[in-house]
Amino acid sequence: MKIGFIGLGNMGLPMAENLSRAGHEVTGHDVAGVTSEQFATRASAEEAVRDAEVVITMLPGGEILRRVAGAIVPAMRESAVFLDCSTVDVESARAVADQARAAGLSALDAPVSGGIGGAKAGTLTFMVGGDAEGFERARPLFDVMGAKAVRCGQSGNGQAAKICNNMILGITMIGTCEAFALADRLGLDRQAMFDVVSTSSGYSWSMNAYCPAPGIGPESPADNDYKPGFSADLMLKDLRLAQKAAESAGADTPLGLAARDLYARFVEEEDGAGRDFSAMLPRFAGRQR
Ligand code: NAD
């Protein structure tokens, strides 16, 4: 397939390279002038998308996505697929999809989980909103870039699934870290705590698969001095998107709100910036009530 790829950052570049390696004809663009030995790039987004059957965007946020869509939608080939893989607010995802559909394009929002490692290995999970026909056309590309693609319904629902998942993740990580810090104060050994909780009703992905305590459970960023992994900064971004969505939809999410405020403090006022989101454990462990 002919693919235009806009946004060649930490995630976008390896995704585009995987598509090119799989035999697709990729033409890329990034404002920062990123280039690749694997595929051709163009100086403008409009040029990169002109002949593409599918255009993929992997951008920092909703405002930039809206701006880029404003520029490329009119330049795209008729009935092409606009496939946005960025994590953005639900409203921006729906606005861009409406704009694309009004121009006769097929539109999908398909945020990912799996991080930079998953992007490089081609094992991302895609959560996809938009029409079934567009989803089928994009499926061969999901198969190259990822291990799994789940269609979640109408436009914006991919973003909705992503922020709901990450709201649970932020909350359970905080809960797991709090519990370890409490166990420390009570003289309960961390390994014993893991052995009990990981096979009891307190288990979760945060505890069992990504344990925030160094040296315990499977290897995780805690074993690498909390180098991300999934950074606290990106968790904060997603928790903010969840609260924005909760406000506009009138949903009561008190723990999501508390998690957002805690990550905001950790990243913006303490030493959380650039650290893995599981570094909440040393934060709690080092504090006195
Ligand atoms: P990044 O900052 O490394 O990459 C974004 C790229 O977009 C940059 O190279 C930037 O130059 C480019 N860009 C910005 N404005 C542009 C424009 N107007 N035209 C063309 N290019 C433009 O970010 P990333 O880590 O690659 O993340 C991309 C998206 O994926 C974000 O929405 C992020 O939330 C999401 N995401 C990231 C991860 C992760 O672990 N990094 C995991 C899941 C989802």
C-alpha cells in the first residue's frame, strides 16, 4: 500500500520503518526534519500524503492533530483512509473524523498501548474507533505494526478505550505503591507482600506484570532505576485527557481525579519528570504521613 506517515517521533519512526520493511511504500514527514534510511521523506505534510491510500498520523496531542488534519485532508486522495494513532482528547478525535468524512475520506482513531518497545517490535495494541469498512482496509497495517487491533465502535471510541484503560492503570499503580509503602512501615517484607497479593484479590497488572518494587516479580522499570518504560509524564497526559472527557461527559470519577492530581504534583513539583510512572513507590516510601 502507499502510505503517508506524519509524525516520526519515538513511536512514529519505528512504526513507519516496520511498514516499509514489510513492503509498503511509505512517504514520511515530520516538522523536526526527521529522516530515515528505510523510506523517503518530504518537506511538507501535504506532499507526503498526496498519493497515499492510507495516511497515518502519530502526533503529540489534539491541537496539533487538528492543525495537521486541516492541512492534509484537502490534499488527500479521494476515499483514502485517515488513520490517527496519536493519543488525543475524544473531542479532537471526533472533530477530525467529521472533517475527514465530510471530505469523502474514511476516518479511524487508533491510539496504541505497548510503548516504544512495542512500536519497535511491531507488537502494539490498537484501540480503534470509526467505521468497519475503514477498519478492514487498515487491518493489514495493524497486523504489521501491532499484535492486536480491537474495534471499539464509533469515532472517538478508540480514544475513550485508551483513557479508560490508563485511568485504571494510574489508579491501580498508585494503590499498589501505597500498599508497598504501608507494608514497609508495618515491617512486612516486600517479597512476602508480593507473594500474597499477586495470588490474592489485590492482584493487578501493576502488581503482577509491572511490579513497582525493585527485585520483585518479573523484570520491570523498577529494576532499571525507574527509567521508562512508560513515563510519569505520559501517564499524567492520559489522566488529564480522562478528566477532560469525564468533565464533558458528566461522569463522576473521583479516583481518576485524585490520580491526576497526584501525578501532576509528582511530575511538576517533585522529581517525577522523566521517570517511570511506577516511581510512585519510592515517592510514597520516602514520605511521612
Ligand atoms: P514524540 O514527541 O517523540 O513524537 C511526536 C513527533 O511529532 C515529533 O517528532 C514532532 O516533531 C512531530 N510533530 C509535531 N508537530 C508536527 C507537525 N505539525 N507536523 C509533523 N510532525 C509534527 O512523541 P511519541 O512518544 O512518538 O508519541 C506520539 C503519540 O503517541 C503521543 O500522542 C503519545 O501520547 C502517544 N503514545 C506514546 C507512547 C510512548 O511510550 N512514547 C505510548 C503510547 C502512546
